[in-house]
Amino acid sequence: MQPFTRITSRVVALPIDNIDTDQIIPARFLKTISKEGLGQHLFADWRYNPDGSPKPDFPINQPGAREARILLVGDNFGCGSSREHAPWALIDFGFRAIISTSFADIFRNNALKNGLLPVVVDIDTHRQLFEMAEADPSTVLTIDLAEQSLILPNGKQVYFPIDTFNKKCLLEGIDQLGYLLKQEPLIQAYEALHPARVSTRIMEE
Amino acid sequence: MTSTPCTLFDKIWDDHVVVEEPDSPAVLYIDLHLIHEVTSPQAFDGLRRRGLRVRRPHQTVATIDHSIPTTPPEVPIADPQAARQIQQIVENCREFGIPLYGVGSPTRGIVHVIGPELGLTQPGMTIVCGDSHTSTHGAFGALAFGIGTSEVEHVLATQCLLQRKPRTCQVYVDGYLNKGVTAKDLILGLIAQIGSGGGTGYVFEYAGPAIRALSMEERMTVCNMSIEAGARAGMIAPDDTTFEYLAGRLYAPKGEAWDAALKRWRALPSDPDARFDHTITLDARRLEPMITYGTNPAMAIPVTGVVPDPAGVSDLGERQAMEKALRYMGLRPGQRLLGHPIDVVFIGSCTNGRLSDLRQAASVLKGRRVKEGVRVLVVPGSQSVKRAAEAEGLHRIFLEAGAEWRESGCSMCIAMNGDQLQPGQYAVSTSNRNFEGRQGPGGRTLLASPLTAAAAAITGVVTDPRTLLE
Ligand code: SF4
């Protein structure tokens, strides 16, 4: 996993609440067996016309969006399906951080495991960010993970929450499976005390 | 000895924590891991890359449901990508020694239908699957939730997950459901009340007389859609209804093991004074058949109601989402949905694809004909459901009415297997998501119960099912 420390980037704004993972990446693109190349399908049904041509007014199709590392979205981002293809597609497109007032649980977990930082801000900051992005689409923000701060163009600093564990994993690019594998002796001890509650060994047919 | 009163969730959580280091999430032991073809291939790749094995292949079970066609089994899979994905899970299961209910298996089906059916889902267990509707299994008093593919890899490798303890919320449903009002209407009513993010961060425990009166299949419908309110999981304390359902099932304990299990299971319900972080109440008597008008399950109204006006919504993001939804759905504020023409009816999915759902739909369709020009797809949730329905002659009722009777699978719930809407079409669907394009690009989904879906099949328009019940 690529470490996340500090990024300074322009912002793409998508002021819609409850953007579900079926919009982030529609199900017909989930027939892949790899993680690669999903960025081309990001927001596919919003971004392309039925003939496959890009819709010029859709935010991620606008000039400069390709260079943006920060996506600003409405409340409850990533609700719906558990597909990790959603963060894979966002990252493959180039995003490293998403700002919202809240994230759906599974999406948030999936994002953090892939080095994509979910930044939760209060309603006032959220509104202010959308106003800035609308007034000037080239608005640049800085996100500093060590400081847990978001720095606005006017110098205003806003702090965002993140738990110690995920922060450390992101800052150092640590993969969480490594942490779990190190618990092997404790897992064995647990299993010694708790016999399997079900076994799928008996199969009919 | 007096101990602090615990909720059902607390008891299962505490029983499964392997270790919780300071400043780290808990390492939670997983009893049962369900996998399917869509969210697992990259996890197996990860194992191969690191040279890891599957730690507990016999606490794992696989099936094929999402991308499999529902046409007769002898018809080859037309989509090469779907065929490849299906081949991949077969190879992965063989390589790693995981039992697979594969294409030809007589008990294959939607992962959340077969788990309970086979008796794999049991009270007090932790159950995960790379699928958000894993919340379904909570109907048995298990802690069951959806995970991403990285976490699928974690569980395959270690049988554990890193988890932060969620908060608990009791959803108390008072009274009893009226005739024509189903478990689906109950859960849509709840989601409409609290919003699609209303449960974020919480595990729901459903309680109250209305919940106790539900059958296991109805309880599964309720728990299934917990995720549509954003809840991490939904649970219902096990009781005699649960135990009766489980007794004798393939993987359920037998003999002395059954007696010992019963003893453990009876201790699971929340203690009388247990505290929840939050409580929501709902009055079952006031619920009506529900239908969605928008593009998330919270955009739901009584079938007799009118489409709300976004102008009345103060929050900007919410207002814009609603305006966008109405544009997409081709509906106007203030409009009645009753009488609105529809093109397709889909009866199936892990929400409403079980035998009792098919019986309900059949009770409306019996002796009637599907309206000309309407396509009706009935897709059983599993091959076992299919056989049971055929044994009662339900398939004949569907076929004689003019509906299609299919093999099992997710089908038009997610439109990955070729069963899908055409752009602009309206469908009344018993599935769980009405997101834009969920049932095919440009398709418009109205979520409802099997009764409401069957009623629309007969009339060709949105219909109050109570008008067709004798
Ligand atoms: S039926 Fe639909 S919701 Fe259920 S598992 Fe299949 S795709 Fe997911």
C-alpha cells in the first residue's frame, strides 16, 4: 500500500448526497478478476453518454480533473454494496482522498485498506468547500495526515478525525494483513478454547 | 454474582474477541466465511502472491450466484467474462480446498439464501461475506456483516478480522402488521423513516411483538435490508421460531450437540436491562404496503401516497439528490404512483426470493393473467427453493399466468447475468436496491413486496395489493 502523508491538489466537487457504490462503479464492470484499469469505469453511467462519449459537463470530465487527487462529495458517500472495486476505481483514476460529512461503513473500511483517505468535515466546512470549488474550480487544498488537518486556500485549518491504528497504517503504508498474521499464536490459543462452531466438511451430493 | 446486563450483540462480540491491543481495533474471530465469484478472485490472488494458505477451509463455503445465468443449466454461459469469473472460483476452491456449491449443485443458490437453508447460519456465530447483504444472517441471532475484498483475504488467511466495536441500536416494532402489509413493507417503512445513512455505525437489534410474530423467512427479509439504512448489521434474538427452523438442517448440530447448542442459544437474547446506545420505535399497525419512488431505498412511500416535493427539503445535498432522483425516475412531485404503468416485474433476490415470498406472489397470480406487454420474471433464491416451489405447483401458477420461471441466482437484482431492464423501463422489483442503473443502465426500479409486485403484474400499473386479496 502506498503511504499517505501530505497532498496538495485541486479538488473535483460532486455535490450529491448518498452516492452509492453502484454509481461509483456499476455492477457490469465487476466481472473482472483483477484490480487493474477500473478508473476508466469510474462513475461510468454519469460520465459517459450511452454511445460511450464523455459528457463534457460531468465534473471528472472537466479540464484539470485528471490531475485532481481530492474528491469532494455529499453526505453518506459510498453507501450500498461492499464492492472494493469502488475504492480501486477511485484510486486508479487518481484520487487519494475523499471529503464528505460522512461515509458508509464498508466503503470507509475498504478505502482505508487501499490508502484512500476518507476525510470527515463538519457541515459548515463542507458547505464552504463546495462554495469555494464552485467559485473557482482550480481551488487547491492541502491534506496533512500527520497533523490530521485540511488547509483551505484562505489559510484556514480544519482538523479531521482518524483512529490511531488506521493513521499509522496509512502514514507508513502498512498492510493490515501483516498485523493479523502476527497474531497467529493468539488465534491458535483462541481456537484451542473454542472448537469450531460449524464445519462445512460434511457435504452431501 | 451480578454482571452488567448485556445485549445480544455484546454477548457475541465478547465471545469472539481474540485480542484487543491498545490503540488498535479488536481482532475478531470469524466462525463462518461465505464467498462468491464476484468479490473473491482478487483475495485469492493476494494469498498466492504472499504464499499463504486458507487457514480454515472448512469454516468457509463458496457458491456462484451473481453472474450466473438463470436460463436452463444446459444453455452455455454466453458472456465470456462471466464464464471466466465462474471458472476462477471453481479453480480457487479446488486449489485451496474450499467446499463449493457450484453450477451443477442441486443446492446452489444466492449466498444469503443457502447459508440459512443448509443450516450453516446459526445463533451466536460471527459470519462474514464479501457482500453487504450478509446482514440477512442476523435473523438467527448471529453477528453477520459484509466486508470488502481485502477483508475477504484477511479472513481466508487468518479466520479473523480487524474490527472496531460498533454501537448498538434497538429497533422496537410495536403492534402487529395488518393484512397485505409484509416484512418488506416493515423494513422499507423503517428506512424511509431514518434515511439511507440513518444506521451508519450501528448494529440494529430488532425487537417487539411485530418482530417476534415474523417467520424466519420474514425475519431474514428485515435483517437483509438493514444495510440499506447504513447499519453494520441487523440482528434478531433467537427463539423457538429460530430453533424450529434450524432443527434437522444439513449442517445444524444433531443429537447431544443439538441439546448443548440449544442451551447456549437460549442464553443469547439481550438481558432485560441491557442498554443500547440508541433506540428507534416503529408502530407496525400504522404501516401500509410501501413502494419506492426514487433512487435509494429510503425514498419510499405508502403505495397509496404521493411523490414528495424536493422543494420542501432544506438540506442542499439531500434536495439535489432528490431532484436528480425524480429526473432519473421520470416522476413529478405530488404525483400518485397508483396507476403508473410498468414494464417489468421481478420477483426474487436474497430479500424476497424464498419459498414464502413465492407463495405470496402466487396467491395473487393464481387464476389470473399477467397484463399484456408486461414481462414477469420469477427467480427462486436457490435451487432448493425452486424444487420446493415446484413440489407445491407454484411454478405452474406462474407459468399459467404468463410469467417466466427461472433457475436460481441474483439475476435482475444486480443485472450482471444478462437479466436486465432496457433504458427507461419501469420495474416493480422485490429486490433491495433501486440505485440508478442497478437493474440495467437507464432502468427505473420501484422496490416493493412480493404481493405488490404480483399485483402490478396483473394490472400493468402500480397497484395496492390489498385490492386484489380476498
Ligand atoms: S440477490 Fe442482489 S443483493 Fe442479494 S446477494 Fe445477489 S446481488 Fe446481492
